[in-house]
Amino acid sequence: MTLTQDAVDDFRAAIIKNYKERARVFPWRKTHDAYKILVSEMMLQQTQTLRVVPKYEAWIEAFPDAPSLASAPFSDVLAYWNGLGYNRRAKYLQEACREVCASYGGKFPRERKLLESLPGIGPYTAGAVAAFAFNKAEVFIETNIRSVFIFFFFGNTNEKVSDAEILPLVELTLDKTNVREWYYALMDYGAELKKRVQNPSQKSAHYVRQSPFRGSLREARGAIVRQLTEKKSATLSEIARSERISLSRLEKAALRLLEERFVCETKGVYRVRED
């Protein structure tokens, strides 16, 4: 798809107008600190924004920079992450900070490729940190951005839209003079869209409806981690009674956690693994 300059200008004007009228305010938008922006990006993955805000604020108070997180006991890290789900994000975040301290003196690199080489940081997160921390004109896409471009440029198609089709448009329309504000404006427009129309991202070739949480292994994993961060140690039978989750489901979840080195087990007693 090609766009005329008039089409690009009209698109930018619509996005900025909405931003000026409805810009959302979040604590991570008030900083250019790469560590704090990375924390927000990792927390925001698959978690609603309003749930993230208090968790983010408590996290930054406990672990204000990369060295403080890198040196923290993992059980403390999980305790502050508790409630956000997908606990491996906390593990990756701490591992990334340890790598930053070991290789870059505790300061995050500015180059996207170097950011992407850190544990658990993929193309989107690396691009977002480079843009929001260093105002670098990187091209990336996430759910709200995807919704905006599908809504504006693929509204009349019945075909599934791939990110490969969207990314050239993201690059073409990128405001390279104020990258941070432009991406914030795109994200806010996408969030606003979901209140007004059916989620445009459902037309994405990459759209996957999240499976129910209740009764899932995710629920069982979360229960184990929550109990171990609160009580320091417990058997699966004790967790089953406290959480009212079947022992068989907890056993499957515990096996995964052992394989991923989140927990350790001695004679049936489980603890958060610290090494």
C-alpha cells in the first residue's frame, strides 16, 4: 500500500488531535530512564494498564534501578510481581538487568540490536525502549498500534492483515522529530478505538483469543508462586487446600516450574529457587 503525503498528513492530524484531547497519564511516561521504561513494557505485556500502575509504582520504589533489581533475591522479585501473571517476565527482567550490570556498567545500551540481545527482550520491547528512553526513530508494533492502522487503512478488507503489511505504514507515517509523543498518541488512539468500535485487531492475522484463566495451568502456576512468595515454602497439598485447586493440576504446574527453574523441591516441600 502506498500513501500520498496528504493522506499521511491527515492521518497524523487525526492521531495528534485525539492525543491532545484525551492523552492518558502514566508514571512511566514521565521518565526517560531506560530501566523504568523496560519495567513498564514488561509489565504491560498481556496485563491491563490500570492493574499495572500500582504494581509499577511499588516495584520502582523497591527496585529503583537495574543494580538494585539485579542483586535482589528472586523471591522478593516474585513477591512484587505477584498479581501480574506470566511470572517468567519477572525472571527475564531480572536477568536482563544482571546482563546490563555485567556488560554495560548498569546502564542500558541505546542500540536496538543490543537491547534485543538482552534476556527476554524481543523486537517490540527493544524498539519501545529505544523510542521512549532515547527518542530513537525505531519502527515497532503492538496491539493498540496494530488496531489504529487496521482501522484507518484496512477497514474495507475482509482478509486477515499481517504485521508485514502494517509495518511499512508505521515507518512511512512515523514522526521522527518527536518519536515518543507520536507512539504515545498512536497507543492512546488505539485504546480509544476499543471503546467505540469492535476491536480492529480481530482482523489481524496474528490475533489470538486468550484462553480462559479459570481452570488453566496458568491459574495453578500463579497459585504456587503466590503461596511460595507469601509462605516461603509449602507442599502442593497445602497449596491445594489454600487455593482450592486440584492437586493434579498443581502437580502439572509444579513440574513446569521445576523445569523452568522457578522453584526447587525437597521431600515434597517447594520453595522459590534463588540461584
